[in-house]
Amino acid sequence: MNNDKSGASDAARIPAPTPTPDARLATSRDLACVLKVVPAELQRKAARRAVALNPVNAPLREPVGAGVVVLEPQQIVVLTSRYWGPAERQLTVSFLEATDADLRGRIVSHMNAWSSVAGISFVETGDAGQVRISREPGGYWSYLGTDILQIPEDQQTMNLEAFTMDTPESEYHRVVRHETGHTLGFPHEHMRAELVARIDPDKAYQWFAETQGWSREVVDQQVLTPLDQSSIFGTPPDEDSIMCYQLPGAITTDGQPIRGGTDINQTDYDFAASIYPKVSSLAGVR
Ligand SMILES: [Zn+2]
């Protein structure tokens, strides 16, 4: 949120997940998530579809100062949110590779952690789902919200590289719930302007090149470009959000790490409940 390094904000932290015998393995393959952008030729269509599905997605930015400013198409694409509408809905989920029922069920159950408070839930289908999951190489990633509808049916909308029943439970909390947040339309919390301002670009280029093999362009796109203020509904930046990366003090200007979330926290749940109101009173299990 800011440079405050007192212990005051620690009370809101999620307790660290219980270590498992596989924790070392998880650490050795600590992949940073990439928020996938639809191909350029589909971006305008994706933005139009997002607004058609949910008019609130349209850019809210009013021109500042005198005169009318016409937004360029690319600006409209960037400024258009990808939230699903407020009506309760179920998104179908399928798996690209042959996946045992216990693993399918475990993944979907973590996706539905959001559904304990939000009016969107996930249900498996034997056909091509709206959410399509692959566990092939390529790291952890997802497309954003309604953009998943633009992706050809034979391609995944979410990648959970090498997830198996042996993957630690903590990784299901940290990764599956995070990627599902993207599917719900939530961008990366660390791209809030207040948090981006704490990152030293040169250190970030070097660190992401060394740890993730990312080019400067990818670092710019995934880490250093602040979110448009109109897309974030005025909630305060929250570095404990499930949607926030863990970033080391080595790349921040103040030397303090950005803690990053390891599970959905109360702020995340409150935000999800506010934009996806749940009409039914049936509460799920978190
Ligand atoms: Zn992400």
C-alpha cells in the first residue's frame, strides 16, 4: 500500500500455508504468472464483447480539461475492463489433456473458493468448457475475464503447468485461486500505481530476466505498467491480495518486499462479492 513497514498491517496477513514435503519442489519452480493478452487481431472484438456483456466495462475515463478527447481504438482496448456482468452465472470448465477425476475435482474446488461469496461458480463439463485448462509447459497463466470467450475452443484459457495430485495444497491456494481471479476479470494487484511506484525498473528488468527469462518488454507489460484507475473501483491497493505478486526487496526502491498474497484474503472476497453479488444465501465452503 505504501512504505509503511510497521507491523500494523501484518494483522491482515493470511497465515503461511502449512509446509508439505513437496514445498521444496514448489519453491524450485516458483513461476510468476503471466496475464495473457488476446492476440492483437482479436483485441477490438474482445473489448466490444466485454462491453456488450457488461456495459460497466466501458472506459470510464472522462477527458480531463477542456475539449473532447476521442480515444484511439487501442486506448479503448486497454481501458476496457473484462468483468462478467453482475447476474449470477456458472462458467463451464474442461481440461485439454486426459485428467483424472480426482485432479479435476480438486482444481475446480479451488476455483470455487471464490464462489463462497461471489455469484459466479465453476462446473465441469465433458464438452469444451468456457474455461479450458491445460497442464502443459508454459507456466501459470490465464486470460482476463470475458476475453476467454475469444480463444479458439482447442486452446486453453488457463495454464497450470505440471499440476498433479502431488502438488502441495498451498500451491492450489496460491496459484489456482490466483489464475481463477484472472478468469473472473481481476488484473494483477501489483500493477496498482502505488505499488508500481515502489519498483525500481532497472532492478526489475534484471531480476525478471534472471528468474523468469523475461524480456524488458514482458516486464514492462506484466509488472511496470500501472493499471488504469478507472478499472479498479477505488479499492485501496492491497499487497496481500491473492492477485499481487510476491516481489523481493531487491527490486523495490525502498528495499522492502512487496509481500504478495498466498490465498484469497478478506479484501479479495469483499471485492469479488461486491462486483459479483450473490443473490442466493447458500454459502459454500472456503
Ligand atoms: Zn497472474
